[in-house]
Amino acid sequence: MHAITIPEPGGPEALVWDEVPDPVPGEGEVLVEVAASAVNRADIMQRQGFYDPPPGASVYPGLECSGRITAIGAGVSGWSVGDEVCALLAGGGYAEQVAVPAGQLLPVPDGVDLRQAAALPEVACTVWSNVFMISHLRPGETLLVHGGSSGIGTMAIQLGKAVGAKVAVTAGTKEKLDFCAELGADILVNYREQDFVEEVKAATDGAGADVILDNMGAKYLDRNVQALAVNGRLAIIGMQGGVKGELNIGALLGKRAAISATSLRARPLAEKAAIVAAVREHVWPLITQGHVRAIVDQELPMAEAAQAHRVVEASTHIGKVLLTVG
């Protein structure tokens, strides 16, 4: 088969479409013929040499895919050759085939195009696990989403609105904020021109956000705590703004607030399977009912992964950038 390899870390040109050995499904795995994968920030970090795959995972980038099952490993039940699926991966999505633990498979939701289904697993699992399973967002609460026009952001807006929350977002352009508003966002903050702490407090009568989903890390740590409501929950899922920040423990104690920080890729298989099962139970019905949809900015052939990385690094896209096969 062909896959995107990274012979040496570097810029987008480090991504090479090359012939590699076919994967073989092990016990508890299925083999998926890939229709599409999607670009995530983690893929860019891996390309740059900063985010190695966990032990035992595919060395090729790609944390999600969609496609059809072509082979079933020992010990797998509930799936058949020919099933159309999408999957959460620890790596290997930038390829024509990938072996997937059965617990990380999801059926393609009714009414969703097979290729576009590749835009769903990573964002749905990230948002559901952090905003709902850990932070327990409830109806009537306020959710602040940083990077509202990203793949994660667009999913968080839709899920937040689906459960009856008020949703605030940050983004850097009017175009991106307008799109967030179309998805249902109630509070729109241009982070280049406005202070999100002031704007969120003003829109909530001084209360602040009950849950904050943050992709920035260190840069926003102090201001996120300022923006939290009493009993608020800050979920950190990224480090785009750095890895080391100063935390005002007094402010956190005063608000009786909580901070969590998680990633999906290196979690044990059982934990990922539990998240995938929860997404199938809670998110997939919202997709089939039309309340939540995949937001895809553009599709590019997988051999042009370098260009897809340039698009994502430029941050001009809205939603997901897909890499397609065939």
C-alpha cells in the first residue's frame, strides 16, 4: 500500500507519499480500506518531530479515518467485511489501509458521506470526553470554546447547543465568528480585538463560564481562571500557546473551580473504547437527527498532505481539512 511517511522531521515537505508494507490486523483488530483521513494539530507536531506515536501504534500520521472493513482479526465480533466505518486512531490514518482496534470503530452515521465521516471521530471523542464526561456541562450553563471555528470548536458549539447550554466562542476573524453564529454560538469574541474575560463576564451578568474548552494552554491559563464561574471547570486539550504557565491557586480556590488536562492518543485501549462507546450512544443520534454535522473546509488527495498541512498551519480554514484516497 501507500502511506504518508516522515523520513526526517521538518516542514510540510517532510511528508512523503511512499510505498510501505500492508498492515495486518492483530487480535481484536479489523483492517480498514481508507476512504479519507483528516488533518489534526497533532499530525503537524508529529511531522515536526515533537509528538511521537505511542508504543505499538502505527508510525504514520493520522488520528482518524473513514472507510470499509476488508478483514477481521481474531476475537472481533459485531463487525463484518464491507461495513462502512469511521475510527479513532493512535496513528496510521494517512494511508490506504490501517489496522484498527475494534473498540475504536464507529458506524458511519445515516445520511453522512463516507469520506466526510472522517471528520467526526477525533472531534466528537475529544469534545464529548472533555466537555461532558469530565466537565459535566449541563443545560443552562455557559460553555466557552477557544478556537470556535476549528474542527473541535465547531463540534463543541453544536453539542453545547444540543444539550441546552449557552455557547461563547473566540476566533480571529469576522468570517469565522459569523460561521460560529450560524452554528448557534451566542457570544462571539474576536480575540484580536476583544478581551474574552471581559466579554464573557459581560454576557453572563458577571458570572463567567461554567465550562471552558481550551486549546491554548499556558498563554490563556491565568485569563481562563479569571473567566471561570464559581464551580467552573477548565478543560485543557492543547498547547498552542505554550506548555508552562503561572496558576493563581488563590483564584482557583476562591471559585471552587477545577482544571483537567487530557489527550486521547496515548490512552489505554479500554479508555478509548469507553469514550467511543459514549460517543456512539450520545452523539451519533444527534448526527442522524440532523442536530449535529461534520464541518469540512476542503478535501485534498492524500498524496497532497503537505498542502493540507500548510492550510491548517495558516489557520485560514473553518472546520476540518480532509485527505482522500481514490
